[in-house]
Amino acid sequence: MKKFIAALTLLIGLSANANTISIQLSDTDINLGETVQVSLLATGFEMFDTFDFDLEFDTSTFSYDPTTLVSDVADTLPLIFEVNDAANGMAFSFFEPMAFAGGDFLLASFSLTATDIGDIGFSLADSVFADSLFQSELTVDTTARSQISVTEQVAVSAPATVGILAMSMLLMLVRSRKTS
């Protein structure tokens, strides 16, 4: 009996780590005007037929290109899969009467273009994943966080670089003659 209770405790403990969403960025340091690929990866999911969640970030620093959106969920069961702008990021919604099998899959992947500089954090919020047929809500770990730094690239043209080098050499020549 003790072995059964220990095995049951282990099983419950391991299943508590299921249903995890992670945020992956193609790069964590980009320049103004460049794009970053954002991927939301789901691991260890049970069956579900509906979800709603938000990806929060500073929307004044990125613009979203809806043509870049790909998703295993949308490709497999395309009844209703929506991505909408939200005041603090993007809102994702899905509903399909035929439950999605779960497992490990790409929840969404898309491109954002940097429109302002700064350090921007990405996080998940307000998540609801459910199996409405069995009227059960999934417990989902949405503690994933990611950070990206957007900087403004300062380009120095070749003629300016040559001019600075020439002025530096002239200054060194003048100083060496004064000390002699």
C-alpha cells in the first residue's frame, strides 16, 4: 500500500509540471527597425478545445505583422484561431468542437518589428485552457518571461572614419614636434 501511495504522489507531482508555455525569441539584442521572431511553445499539454491568453509587452515598441503567424493549432484545427491587438500586447483565442490532442506543439510563432528603443519584457497573462466537453479547466504554467533589448544603431560612414583617423594622425604629429 505504501508503494502505491508513493507512486500516486510521484505521478501527481510529475503531472503538475505539465501544460507549460514558454516564450522563445530569435534574438535578445536587436536594432531599431529589425524584426524578432517570437515563438510560444507548449509542452506536456492535455487535450483541450478552447483557450484564451495574452502575451504582454510594450506595444509602442513593436509592430506585429499578421502575415507571419504560424501555429500547429491553427493548421490542424482551423475553426477559430484569432490573434488580436490588446492594450498591453496581443490576445490569442481558440475554439474547436473537436478537441486538440495536446502533447508538445507550436502554439504560435510570428514576427515583431522594433519601432522604438528600450528593454522590453514579454510575459503571459490571463490564460484559460479548457476541455469544454468534459467541463474541465487545465492548469497551465504561464510564468515564462523573456527580455529583449532594442538599440539604435549608430553608423559612422567611411569618409567620416577616414577623416577622424587623418585628424588623429595630424594631432599626434603636431604633438610630437612640440615635444621635440
